Amino acid sequence: MSDGARWAIVNFDKSLLTVTEISLILGITLAVLAFGGTEPASFAIVEVLLFVAAALHVVWGLREGKCISPACFLISGGLVAIVLAQLCPLPVGWVGRAAEPLGGHYSSLTIESYSTRSELLILLTCLIGFFLAQIIAQDRKRMRRLAQCFVALGVFEAVYGLVQYLAGWQRIFLYIKKYDLEEATGTYINRNHYAGFLEMALPFSLALAWYEFRKLRRGHNESATSLRDLIVSQSGLPKLILYVFIAVLLFSALLFSRSRMGILAASASILVIFFLISVAGRHVKTVLILSTAFAILAGSAAIWIGPGPIAERFEDVSQEYSQYDRSRLSIWQGTGRLIEEHPFLGTGLGTFPIAYTKVQSTFLGEFVNHAHNDYLEIASDLGLPAALALFASLIYLFVGAARGFLSAEKSFDRAIALACVGSMLAIFLHSLTDFNLHIPANALLFSSILGLSLAVRPRKSTTSNETA
């Protein structure tokens, strides 16, 4: 191959990476700003952006003989295959009575094919986000920009939500809100999904603060581990302060979303992040000082704004769950019956709102659109085998990210791995009582974080020196 041809290929690769990076960042941003991706027309633009970027990679990858390891496609390909099987026309005798008739002698396994097709497009978009994030993460500068994009978007949402809460300006751009009029929701309709976004962005600000702390310590003196020594050194201190301030801002906005599980999930995520830092760095005293500073700043912000409404939300827990016929518990029980009736292939992706009417015994006269438990709803839609395989793969990625933080050689890789651990843990916990993974923007962000976690997993290296 001539030098000119080689130069052209290298430049095309860089241009393609730039297009990929811009497409993913724009896609996530647009999805978040457009009511969390729940506005179909806006999310259709996101789908087009990511599908085009993926198509370019497929064409160029085939031309150059490049491909991602088949193991990366195992779970994602299996999920898509199951959904396609749910949509596939089958003889009526092969399909249960609950299936959707397609005319003539054929029906499909899904009970409502339109919902399944719509959700399949969202699933494919999220899977593309997963793979594109992996590709972007191969370049450390691009990975840094992607992480900073998550933080910047979190700052915008936090400020927007706090303005809503403090000023009583309950609008999402030109749209006048109809629900959650006393809480911060940012550009989301529902406070819980707003909290779900913030709890995934928050760990990135803390991880980047830890990364700046590491640079600051190395830049001054490896033996300078006390907070006083670091302050005296001055070098790099503004970035450290900035990321700590951002973390406090994000957590404050999350508090005033008044999402109970969001607050608990984010708090658990923060505790795990500080625990991992203390274990990995063996600087327990410094970690205690920094974590205490964060807690004091976040607590002071909450007290200054007024913690009463937050406390009231937690006081209502016992009263809410004492009414069994009007609680999430009753919905979970009905979802369990759906899983028992369709244990292997489910009722069809995205069909829960329709399928649930068959077993609905509470909230009579109301439309229950989600199970308020992502795990149960996924099992109901896709069946137990697919759900268990998906959950196992998520646990694998979570453990891999934790191992990446503890063993990766490069500080920035460790920081991203730490952020992924915190974000994944928060959404895992929140999904026990809500449906953040069924909100397109949050699902896309989560998929991208999964892609980053896979990209920074531990790898064998011939060097032992840690570099930034």
C-alpha cells in the first residue's frame, strides 16, 4: 500500500471517529433535553444519528476487515433475536391465545406488535450507543470529552432543576409542566427519571475530582498526601475544586427532585466510590477529609434551600406502602403473575401496559404503564431466560469495571472505571422501584456507560509505570 493511500485511510479513520463522537454526544444531549427522549419525534432524530454512525462503521469495518470481538455481540444479538422471534409470524396452533392475530392462519408471540417494533428501535439505538462508546473510548482524549459531556449535561440539568424548584418556574422550555410541580425535574417530566439521570452523571464528577487529586499529589510530591500539602502546592487545585463543586451541585439538585430511591441510590453510590478510593489508594485519612467536605457542602446547600420537603417525602413511605391496593407492591405481584403465564418468551418487548390489564387487580380505572421495577418488567416482556442472561451480563460488566479501577495502570482509565461503577450501582438500585431503563434518554446514557466500562476493563500490559 502506498504512503498516500495509508495517509488517506488514517485520516478517514480519524474523521469517522470524530463523526462517531459527535453523533453520540449530540444523541445523548438531544434525548435528555427532549423530555428524556419520551417525545417520539425528537428521539427519532437521535435514532437516525446513531444508525448512520453505526452504518458508516459497519461499511468501513467490512472494507478494512475490522470487526469487534464476537463475544461483544453475544448478549446484544441474543436480545435482538428474541424480539425478532416475538414479531415473527407463526402458525396459530404454535402460539398461545394471548398472541396477536396477524390475519389468516398466522399470529405472533407478542401480544401487540406495534409496541414491540417501537421498543425494538429504541433497543437497537441503545445497543449502538453501547458499541459506539467502546469505539470512542479507544482514544483517551475522546473518552475524556465524552465523560466531560456527561458532567456538563448534568450541570445544565442540575441548574435548570434548581431554578425550577427555587423560583417556582415550572416549565420545560416552552412546555408548562402538569406533574411534579413542587420538585426539580429539569427537562424531564418525572422527578424519578430526572434523579436517575443525575445519579448516573454524579459519579463522573466525583471520579474526575479523584483523578485531579491524583495528578495534584503526583505533581507536588508522592509523599504529600495530606490536604494541607496539596493546598500549598496550588498546581491543578482549581480543577479539583471545580469537580467537587459540580458534584455538590448535582447532588443538591437530586435532593430537591425529592425522589426517595434516587437519593438513596445516589448516596449508596457515593459511599461505594469513597470506599473504593480508600481501599485502592490506602489514603484513608485524606479520603475521610474529602468525603466529609463533600457531605458538609451538600448538607449545607440542602439546609440553606430547606430540607423540609425532602423529609416529608421519606415520612410518607410507611403510609404509602401500608395501602397495599395502591402501592408498587401490588403492581409487582401482578407482574409476577404475568411472568408465570409467559415464562420463556414473555409477552413481547414494550407490551407491559397492555399485558398488565389482564392481571390488574389494583389501581382499577387507571392506566398502569410500567411495573415500577425494571427487572420484573424486562422479565415480563422478554421472558426469564433472556432477562437472566441480560442481568448476568450487567453484573459481569459491573465487576469488570470494579476490577478495572483496582488494577488498571493509567489513572484516567481508573477514574472512568470508578465512574462507571458508581453510575451502574446507582441505576441498579433505583431500578428496583422505578423504570429508568425504560426512559430512552436514561437507557441510552446507561448503555454508553456500559460501553465505557467494557473499554476500560483490565488488560495485560507490558509496562508497569502508571501514567496519566
